[in-house]
Amino acid sequence: MYLLVYAIVDSVKLALFAVGFSLTYGISGIANFTHGALYVLTGFAAWNLMHHLGLPFWAAAPVAVVLAGLMGFAMYWGLLLRVRGIALAELVVTFAAGVAILEFLTWLGFYGIRYSLPVVDLPGLEIGGTFVDAQRLLVVAVGVALVVALYLFVHHTKIGLAFRGMAQNERTALSVGIESDWIGSLALAMGSALAGVAAVVVLPLGMMEATIGTRVLIYALAVAIIGGLESTWGMVVASFILGFGQHLAANLIGPKWMVIVPLAAIVLVLVIRPSGLFGRFKELEERV
């Protein structure tokens, strides 16, 4: 029961890591390699708002998330606009920006045990004889809520339908008045903000370090590629495949193999089915 409960929690955590990356790529075609860096940056922004401005965590967290979204929006207009549509250039620009952010945080000295966010001060819950603390319960609640909200947003709102139109056929979307750059910048802003939401929910479970950003990016890539970049439910299934796969590898082989599972899964899926388990569009196979 312990393995089952914590595998579910970690699977939802992986979905939280990937939801913003999948949204950005699925709509705009931009592989946002700053995703992990923005995740870490949001955590440090929340920490600084708490310790230098005296804000409580419940106030600092949403402000940090909004700042992450604004950074994504600014990054589109400031860095990506001139290379829009050139997939390799977009990848290089976002990767370089992500490395620069992480190196800057390291240079500032933002690492070590003193940098941590507070956990939820509420009693946990015992499930089948396995105790789950309140912070992990919050991770599950926020993860489920985000996936459901994202699905409803994309399928039942005007902006969401514009997102879907741009993702399915950009030329047709342009012909009916959907402006591609605004949609692309909004998608990048929302994806960055979702990375920030994951940060303020998951980072309290441990201390913050710049190297965490690279790990989060790998997990987001693995989930997005395995599930299919245009499929919300594919992302959910991929998260559970990876989450349970990591726990099985840790228990059967050793904890060090947990990081190997997503990398091996990326290679395997790209060789066998480049569009992912739930991928539908050939053009996405070519992008991956």
C-alpha cells in the first residue's frame, strides 16, 4: 500500500511538472526549455518576497506565480519573436535563457538548506495504513484541479478554443482573425505560470537548488513526449506510467535508477512512436 500511495502522489507531481510545458508546446509549437529554470526561479521569488518584504507564504506564492507568467510573456516578445517558426533557433534560445537563469541564481548564492518554503501546517491523512502528510495531499489536490481546469479552459472558453484552433491549423486560425503572436505569447505566459504553480506546491517538500530545474525539465519532457504533446489525458497517463515505473525501479533495482526511467522512456518512445502514446498529428512527430 505504501508503494501504491506514494507512486500516485509522485505521478501527480510529474503531471504538475509537465502541464505547463505541454500547454506551451501543444499550442504554439515552442519547446520552452526555460521551464525548469522558471520553476526554480518562482521558488526563489516566493522565498525573497517572504524574507525581504515580509509577505506571508499565502500572499508571496501567487505573486511569484504571476511574475513567472509575466517573465514567460516578456520572453516571447523579447527573445522568441524574431526566431518564431525556426524550431532549432527557438530551442537554442529557450535553452540558453534557462541555463542563464540557473547560473545567475547560483552566482547569487541561492543554494543550501536555508532556502526552503513552508509546508502546509495541517494534519495529514492515513490511507490504508500509510500516512500521507498535508503537503503531499495538497500536491494531489492541486494537480487534479489543474488538469481538470486546463481541459475545461481549452474546450469551453473563447481563448481556449483559439488555442485549439492555433494548435490544429495555424493558417486557418490566422484566416479567421486569430493573431498567432498573441496566442503564442499567452501560451508561453500560461505555461510559465503553471511551472510556477508547481514550484510553490512541490518545493516545500525539500530545499531549493538551481540543479532542480534541470531535473524538472527532464521530467516535463518525458511526460510530454510519452503522452503526446497535444493530449491532456495522454499527459496524465504518461505521468502515472513514469511515476509507477520510477517506484518499481527504485524498489526492484535501486533508488539511483529512478532518474534513468524518464530518460529511457524518452528514447524508447521516440524510436517506437515519435508522436507519443496519444499523439494524433504527423506534424508533431516531425517536431519531436
